[in-house]
Amino acid sequence: NGSHFFIEFEDLPFHSFAMLERWLCYKLSDKPFADGKALVKEFMSAYYGKGAPAMTELLEYMEKRQNACPYRIGFVDYNLRSYLDDAYFKTVFALLKKAVSAAGDDTAAVQRINRARIPLIAGLLMRMPYLNSAKEYNAAELKKEFRTLAEKEAVRFYIGGLKKTADRIIREAEKR
């Protein structure tokens, strides 16, 4: 007999597929027994446009790699997340490139796809000391791209905390 349902998201939209998470939460709070896979497909198509197939492939790849971990990811430091290896980063960045290419001149979709780079760049920066392929990446360029994308999102969402989070992650990566 409830008349209202309140869902609070205090975290910044700074993790992979944060907007999908929020949209699914809304949709499933309205219809708890809705088909989750159909909802994901609906979201991906609407949100990423022609880049949706590659972004769906990215989501499925990330889920597969995370599910193979023997521990709960949210409780483990980046340094111990063994799935964040060379193959992981090569695959996720290749899929993002594929998604941007497929999205073409759809600037809104490209912006949304590029938003997905933020947490992946952060993860790469944190894991660099443990990667065999670290020398293939330009840390200074990644930090610059990370800061640019994060600041753009801070302005877009009017969230000052996002810039603070970006600054903290970059500072942590610079210490390594």
C-alpha cells in the first residue's frame, strides 16, 4: 500500500555503466518482475545509438571477467583485482574504440561512450605498475584524458565532487 518509493544515489556517476544501473533501478522499481535482459537491450540501444552492439559486448565482457573473480570486487583494492590484467585493458579499450566508430556522427552517443572511459582509465592508471604492457601506455596522456573527461562530466552534472574524485584518483596514480 505504499504511495512512494525513494531511491538514493549518493555516489557520483563515476563507475562503469552507472547510467544503466540507475535506469534499471528506476524501471525495476516500477515493474520488479520485468525482463532484465530486455531492459538492458532497450537502454543500450537508446543510450548508445549505433554504438550499442559494441557497448553491449563491453558490458558482457566486463561481467564475465568480474564474475570469474573468486572474491567480491567491491571489497578488494584495485591492486588485488586480478581480472584487471593486460588482456582486460586491451579488450575494453578496443571495444570502446569500436563503439565510437559505430556511433559515427551521433555526438550524444559518442559523449556517452567516452564517459565509459573514465572508470576504465582510472583502473588502468591504478593497475599500471602491475601490467606487463604498462610501457605501451602513455601515463601522462591518460591522466590528461582522464582529467578532461572527468571535468567535462563535472560540468555536465553540476557535481563539484566529481572533479575532487578525479583529482584524488590522479594524485594516487601519480604516486606510483
